[in-house]
Amino acid sequence: MREEEQTGEALLLPHQQRGNLLVVSGPSGVGKDTIIEKVLTQTPGVVRSISATTRPPREGERDGQDYFFLSLQQFEEAVKAGKFLEYARYGSHYYGTPKEPVEKQLQQGLDVVLKIEVQGAFQVKQIVPTAILVFIAPPSLHELKRRLIQRGTESEERIKERLRIAREELAVLPRYDYCVINDLVETACEGLRAIILAERLRIRNA
Ligand code: 5GP
């Protein structure tokens, strides 16, 4: 076999192997769910990880679909048993990514999206250095506040807390690999989709 052919074959191999792990963070109310759901329906081969949380379900949220809703005791037991890829406290509740399903999906060659806050994102990057960190930012904090109020799922006090966390989250944006600004949903979806597609073409020199 000629040398160029051998090289070409070696280049193709990474594309047939494991999927990419994508971490998507961004302040509460920025529109992460809408963007992720739209991109998932437009992009075959991408799945979303379902997190566990001690937060009570919001109206319309379903166990096993939006989250696995656990008691604090169940969550602590899962932590002890090493069931989470990462976990963090956000506000007054815990959130964690179940390890096993993510690993299985990556092995199947699927790209897996974790919609998690920033502490968890950095834990993932440490454990999986090839993870791609995407930050979804609002056009402004003023606009974020408006969206949180409009969503109407949080009390005034909780909105204040989420805005305080949002300021802290925006401060660590430079540690992310990509930033997508959610001004127009369609444009933000195009941005996230472009990242997923480009990352599939990345040549990884292991
Ligand atoms: P919410 O209560 O609005 O559903 O989520 C609050 C925050 O927790 C969001 O920033 C969300 O992305 C984050 N979150 C959801 N699941 C996880 C998880 O498994 N791990 C971590 N670290 N954060 C999560």
C-alpha cells in the first residue's frame, strides 16, 4: 500500500470511533433547553444526558425524562457508589450526571450533550480532557432578568439568586472552548450545530 493511502486510512479512523462529549452551560433562563432540544432534533447522532437532581420537579417535568428526581439520601448514596461522572451543588440543590449511560452512548459513537453548570463542566474537562465546553450567553444581564421573570417558574428571591450565580458564571466564560450568544434562537442553534459538526471532523492526535 502506498504511504498516502496508509495515512488517509489512519485519518479516517477517529471519525468511526467514540462520540464527542459536549458540555453546554449558561445562566439559568438563557434558553439552553430550547436550543439543545432544537439542535437534537436537527442533528442525528446526538443525544442528551439525563441528570439526577434533588430539586423538586417543576410543573410539567417528568421523572426519567427531564431529570431523575432523587431524595437527598438517594443522591448521597449514588455519590458514595461512584455513580456520577460529576456532581455539584447549585443554589440549594444537588445535580449530577449518571456515568454509565454517558459512557455507553459514547462507546456507541453517539455525541452526548451534558447540560450542566460551570463547576460540573470543569470537573468533566478534568476527567475527560477531550470534552468540548460550550457556553451559552445572554445578550445582556438585563435581558436575562427579563427572560427569567417571563418564564415565571421561579420566585422573586430565586430569580435574584439565579442572577447572582449568572454573574459568577459569566466570569469563567474565558475557560470555555466556545461561546454562543442566544439573541435569536435560530442563530444560536446554528452556532451550536456548527460546533458539533466541526468537532466531528477534528483530527485528534492521541
Ligand atoms: P434547573 O434547576 O434550572 O433545571 O438547573 C439549574 C442548573 O443546574 C442549570 O445550570 C443546569 O444546567 C444545571 N445542571 C443540570 N443538571 C446538572 C448536572 O447533572 N450536573 C451539574 N453540575 N449541573 C447540572
